[in-house]
Amino acid sequence: MSTLGRPVSSTKIRDAEVVFVGYGIQAPEYQWDDFKGVDVSGKVLLIMNNDPEYDPELFEGKKRLYYGRWDYKYKMAAAQGAAGAIIIHTTPSAGYPWQVIQTSWSGEEFQLRESENPGAELNGWVTEEAASQLVELSGQDLNELRQQAQSRDFKPVPLETRLSIDLTGSVRQQDTANVIGVLPGSDPALREQVVIFMAHHDHLGMGAERNIDSDNIYNGAVDNASGTAGLLTIAKAFASLPQKPKRSILFAAVGAEEQGLLGSQQFALHPPLLPGRMAAVINIDGANILGKTHDVNVIGNGKSNLDAVVKAIAESQNRIVTPDLFPDRGYYYRSDQFSLAKIGVPGVYLHSGVNVVGKPSGWGKEQLERWVEETYHQPSDEYQESWDLSGAIQDLQLLALVGLEVAQSDQLPEWTPGDEFEAAREKELDRAKQVTADARP
């Protein structure tokens, strides 16, 4: 799979050397640099998915960080001046099968008009089998190269293989929108701060061709029509409260999440208020369709003191909190709360629990795994009569109460000391304080 990395109608790559760059990561805090100053400008980079996981003290072991995400790798390749970047797909390293690559990358690709990174000329994915064949053309072995890439001492490996390709496409301007509504707070001082509920309203649109098994409409019923329905349900609940919360509540239905969190990125680039006045973001990306659960899965558990709020409310529902069930999939960096985390806003993002009431042990996790394998980013993500939405209601009640607790608290939520987003938070809080001071007579 390959796409134009820039909004141009055509590009030509001629006789470009292919270079294996391991994970394609530069992470000074881990003393890790896969490029080692090697000039890769004009070359095509072959890159491993994910990040190193052999050492629990390095890149947090099997827990995937942003360094393991495809969008990071494409941005890094462009920053190095590469002509192209090709990521090696494996189901374990991606967290989903090849069919998700095929459906997610077979239609139009978008970027913000004011994109901070113009991209390389070519962005691509390749199967593990095809990557092995590509490497073998230069007399190398892919497994051996991947083993070398597990070390800090790794240096880019030029391959004898060269790539020439012509890519053509059409470029058009497309407008979408973030839809925002605000319920003003009741406290004269705290109403200047907001608790944000967010969900993305986009999916993948329509496929180019019909197939035998289903139509060509990517409905996105779970991902994320269910989330936007949840957003509206919570908004209705807050609007009906006889006494409005102290802080204001902002509801944001954002677009283009499936294109790389573009809607929430735009929100963060042009925030409707100072980030230092955003108390927290509660992101709803998919609802529980399996039924009530004894547990609730918190993505990014341990990153902020919002965990304690979630835990207390979950306990009132006779539920337990579990950390990310699939830490190797990097879910925290794959949904909209990540865009706001980058400007310092702590957040809550839940996945369905798996210990389903009335079902045998292991049943819930099996259902979720099957959904990822068969339904995620497929036309089959559509409403089914078999859905049990009692679990969705349970989760929405929890999220609404978390938002209410934050809206009523005298204290702002905080990142766990040392968290990757703590510095951004402190910067934005200081800026908000200065703006407040400057506005005083």
C-alpha cells in the first residue's frame, strides 16, 4: 500500500536507495537514535512498526509509546528529508490485521491545510513477507536486521535495492467541522474553566467497489457513531440538571479522527479558550456493545490523578478498574484525547470491560479480539440486533459522573509527576495565570 505523502497531483521517485532504519526513532530521553547522523535525504526508508520492547526500562517495555505509531514514523522520515517511508506491517506490531491497512489506506487521505509537516513524497506499508523479499534482493536477512535494530548501537543499513515509482492523484479542498457547544458553569470564578467531553463524528466513508459479503459503506456504528450518541446523551443529562456545575462543560464532536486525529489537532492548534483553563478532557471513542461488566478498562491508567476519580465512581457501580488490556497497541496515542494531552490537558479514555456479567471468564476478551479481527474499519461495523447496550449506559453514567466530579472540584486535575505531558501542563497553567493577571484593572 502506498500513498502520496503530500497534497500534490503527482510525484516521481527515481532510483532512490532503500535504507533500513530500524524503528526510525530519535528519543533523547532514552539515549536512542536510529539515524546516527546518517544522511538519508532523498532515500526511501524501510521502517519497523512499534518501538523496542525487549527491556521494561526502555520505552516502557511492551507498552507502546507515541514513538511506535505510524504517524510519528512518517513525520520523522519527512523531517530527515527522506523521499519516502515504508512501514513493515505485522499483526502483533500493529495490533490489527493487514485488512485494516487495506481499508484505512485505500481511500482519500487528508491533512490540515496548515499542516506542521508537509510529509515525504511517499508514505507506504508493506507486509512482512514482501519486506523480507525486498531485503533479500540486497543479500540481507530481515530477521537479522530487525535483531540489530534492538540495540542502541544500531546504524542505518543501506540496501542495494533501489526504488523508482510514479504516483498520481487528485488534490481537492474539503471542509469538515468540529461542532462545539458549551453549558456555562455556575461559579463566578470557576466558570472560566471547562470540562471537555469529546467524540469524533467521522469514519471512512464509502469504498470504491462493492464486494460479495457486504456493501461499500463504512458505517462506523461502533467507531464512532456510538461515541457521538454517547456525547449527545451526556450533554442532554447535563443540560437537565437543576443546578449547573461550577465549571463550564464543553461538548466537542470533532472530525477527521480516522485521518490522524485531525479534528482534535485543529481544536488544539486553535483552542476556543486557553489550554490552561481546560480542566480535563473525557474522550468517548466507541461504546460497550457486550453488556454490563464487572470491570472498566482505563487507557492511559497511571498518567494522571483522574484515575482516582474513575476508580471511586467505578467502585460505586461495584466495578473494578483495570489498566490497558493491550498496552502493546498504543491505544492512548490513537484517539482524540492525545491531541489535547500534547497541550497539557489531562484526560480520561475508557475501553469496554471484558468481565461481562453473566458470561464465562474470557468470553468478553474473545469477543473484543474477534471484533478487531473481523469488524474494525470494515463495512461490517454496523448496528446488530445482538448488541447489549446496558454496558454502554453503565460506562456513560461513569463518564458523566467523572466529568461532574471534576466540574465541582476546587482543584484542577494533575498529571502524575514526571509524566510526558506534565511540562506542557505547567506551561499552559502559567500562561493562563499571566493572562488573568494582565486582565485585572
